[in-house]
Amino acid sequence: MKTPVTLIAALLVSVLSALALSASAAASRPNIILVMPDDVGVGDYASLGNPVIRTPYVDAFKKESLLFTRFHVSPTCSPTRSALMSGRHEFKNGVTHTILERERMALSTTTLPQMLKSVGYTSGIFGKWHLGDEAPYQPDQRGFDEVYIHGGGGIGQVFPGSCGDAPGNTNINPTLFHNGTFVKTTGYCTDLFFAQALKWIDAQRTAPRPFFAYITPNAAHGPHVVPEAYYRHYRGKPGVTEEIAKFLGMVENVDTNFGLLLAKLKEWGIADNTLVIYLGGDNGGTAGRSIFSAGLKAGKGTTYQGGTRAAAFFRWPAGRIPAGAECAALSAHLDLFPTLAELTGATLSPVVKQQVEGRSLLPLLKNPQSPWVDRTLVHHAGRWPKGKAADSKHAKAAIQNSRFTLVNNEELYDLQADPGENTNVIAQHPEEVAKLRAAYDTWWSDVQPLLVNENVTGVPSINPFQELYYKQFGGSPTAAALKRMDPNSPLGGGANAGARKNRKAKTAN
Ligand SMILES: [Ca+2]
């Protein structure tokens, strides 16, 4: 039996070690930069096997970082951003689409920058937000101190209701929203987002508090508009159409900007204690898939591996993340929140602990071979017609563990033997199927009460970005624009909504 003295000593030791841990977390808290281009697939990088594209800076970064080779994102844009911002599946934040108010991240969600703020970080977003354009959903209300974004899910987008960008925008000289005011810019979208991020980082780098820069260019989402200098050298390559050439040019331009960012970190002497995460895409492959698909089945908008796999690179020299290494653990975007919470020593409230369902990757960042208990990940493309959630349980859905994936409740693939998902082995593994089905049933039931955006009312008849734009500059939307923004239009899910709605909705990102 312990004496009171040894008990007090033990207590002291534990208090002191807890203090030491938090002191060391505070001392070593790195700056964090997360770069994530749009609609770029695993196969769209030279060092990951693409025979045509030029991505020298990501390729060099691969040699300096740890690459997660089995990292998953969601099948489309807003869902991935929502999971990344919250540490949980997007449906649990109410995000089941990319438009029609179903891209709005529930206001009850605690966000990544809010969590980081609790341990002294300042945060900036540069590029695409796509989790709601109405004022309460905007990034300045969700933890970001610096905001430099376009609206909607892409530059120039207009959809019924709230989701849309400033009127008449294109990738060249876009009007962007900077801390509550529109600015008319000169330049190419991706160059502008990185330039503003660098300007902001430059202003933060000597401050005592660390920063989080979330750099999310709209490239290489369509429309594929990019100056010819970026893509003319792809013309005439095998299988490269004019459209694909432009797409490749947009990715190359992101790569060039990423290289510039890395060079600046080095020049400023902050590369060592900055965690740089390069997340190669926010969903599966798109326009580049016909050139190289990395052996994966299908692409964006599906729940095959080609719809949800992304390349995730982590570099933090002071944190001793191994360089030029790979980790094959089954991992996902929803792991980033708990990873960054642990890494920065943030204390999560019981409510936030309950919100977060991802796992900290910290043990793997220290040692990519660390034990990693198997898990299941759910992929679901959402996008069901309005009011049809209950009918969509098995539509474009998959649940996977590290070996098997069960797609649409009827196809089972052995990812170890068949990473390209060519042979359905559902008849051979009844026990595995039963386990995955049971896990999926529970998950689907858990999700239902959290689908808060399925039947929203009070939808604006003018995109909030357009309204703010005209308030600042004068003028008003054209009749054609008003028609496109009308929430009672067929696409908006109004009374006459029909087949056209679904067909058109698929073109939204
Ligand atoms: Ca996307």
C-alpha cells in the first residue's frame, strides 16, 4: 500500500509531466499551412506516375515529406471541406450536396480554425470555402481572421438560392471577397490566392503567435480557363485534348505557386517549424483521368477508390516527420482535425470530442510503421433529389476497411488483391459483408437526425454574394441571372422540379 507521501509524490510527478507536455507543445507549436487544389486526382502528379504533366515542386516536396498512400477524401467538393473543417463525416454537419443550401456546414459545428484559436493560432483562408455563402456561414464567422475567397463552389458559379459567386466572374481578373469587401483584381485566380496568402504569412511570421493558412485554389475545377502559356506545351501529347491541356495547365500553375510558397518559407527562415500539408485533391480525379488514373476505378462523384483517394503529403522538419517516406495506413480528411488538435496541445471540450470521429495521425507522422488498428470509413456521394434521403441509403455509397470495400451494398472488392476494384467477390466473403453491412446500418441511422439542410426554408432569391456585390458597386442582377438564382426554379427544387433538375445538378461541383 502506498503511503500518503508517495501518493503526493506520484501526484506531483503527474502534474509536472502534464505541465511539461503542455509547455513543450506551446514551445513547439508550428505554423500550419494546408494547400488543397480542387478536382485534382491522385494521378495528376508526375511523381505519382503521370506521364505528361509537369509538377516539379510537388515532386520535390514528395522527397521531403511523408506521403499517405491510402488517404481518402469525400467524392465531391463541399463534403470534403466540411469533413476537414470538423473532423467528422460531412453528413453529420448537414452537408449532403454542393449546392441548394445542402453545402452549408451546420452552425453548431466547431471548426478547425476555432479549435486552433483556442491554442493561440490566427487563421487565414485563401481560395475556395464552399460551406455556405450566407453571412452566418461565411469563414469570418467560422474562425478565420483573414478571408480572401470567391463565392459558391467555383469562380463564376450561379445556382438557385444562396450558392454563387460574384456576377460575371472568370478565372482571370476575378472579383474576390476580402474581409467583407469585394476587390477587383488583376491576375490569374491561383496566382492571386497564393500571393495574398504569402502577403498575409509575411505579416504573421514575426508575430509571437503561430498561424494557420488554408490555401484552397479553385483550380483545377472547370471551367478550365488558364492563360495559354501554362498549357500550350501539353498540346499534341498523346490523348491530350485542348480541354485536358488546359486542365493540366491549371494543375501546373498550382504547382508553380506551391513552389513559390515553399521558397518563401525557406527565405523567411520559417520552413523548419512550419507543418506543410499538401492535400493533392478534394475528391477523385476529373479531366486528367483519361491520361492517367493511378490504376483506380472511376473518379469524382463516385464511391469507388478513384472517387475518394487523394495524395496527402506532410512535411515538418522540426517535428521530425520522416522525409521521402510513405505510410499505407487507412486514413482520411477527418483525421486532420484530431491530428492538429493533438499536435498543438489543444484541449477539446466534451462536445467537440463527441463531434470528432477521426483519429490523430500523430503516431504515424512520427513513425509511419506505428500500429494502426483497423477501421471503417464511409463514402457516400449524397446529391439525392430533394426529400429523398431516406431512399438513398445504398445509392453511391461505400463502406470500407483496410482490406475490403462494400460498394452500393452489392459489390465487394478485396483492395489488397484487387486495388482496381475489378472483381466482385461478394459471394466469397459472407462474414465480411455482414460485418460491413452492420456497421453501415448503424452509421446510416446515426446520420439521419443530423441532416439539417434537407428541407430548409427561407432560401434567398438572390445569391448573397451577388447581393453584396451590387450593394457595394451599384446595379442589379439581370433578368437571366435572377432566373438562375430563383430557388423555385426546377434546379432549385421548386414545385416543378423534375428530371432536368437532377441532370443539371450533376454538373455542379
Ligand atoms: Ca472538387
